[in-house]
Amino acid sequence: MDKLKDFLRISEAAEYLGVSPNTLRNWENAGKIAAHRHPVNGYRLFKQEELDELLRPIQSSEVVEPDEEAGKKKQTSNPNKKPR
């Protein structure tokens, strides 16, 4: 096993992916993601590299608009929305 500092605990991995810890548990049980076990306590651990690989197809399909690249949020107005 690699050094433990190379791994994220389930709560850290869930936050990193933007899902709940239970979702990660379900993904592991379904074989969608590999969880490594802590050698002493048996807790689930996740390698950040593997989490990045899981996100890679999602990130490559996202289109970044020029305003977002400059750190500005693009204002979009909804013509059907009534002002308050």
C-alpha cells in the first residue's frame, strides 16, 4: 500500500467529488470505483488520482465560456422571470 497521505477518507473524497459519502459507498459496492482499506481500521480510502480519472470524462465535456475563464460570472436573464 502507498503512503496513507496519498489517500482521502470517504468524507474528503465525497466532498472532492461533490457527492455524499453514501453515494461513494454505493459506487464502491457496485464496482464503479475502487476503495482501498486502511490497514489498521479497515476504513475506506480513495486515491485522489483515481478520483481525478473518474472526473476526467465529465471535465472534458464541459464547455467554459470566455467570461467564466476571466473569473467573471456570466449574467443570464430569464425573460419569463418577473422582477421582485
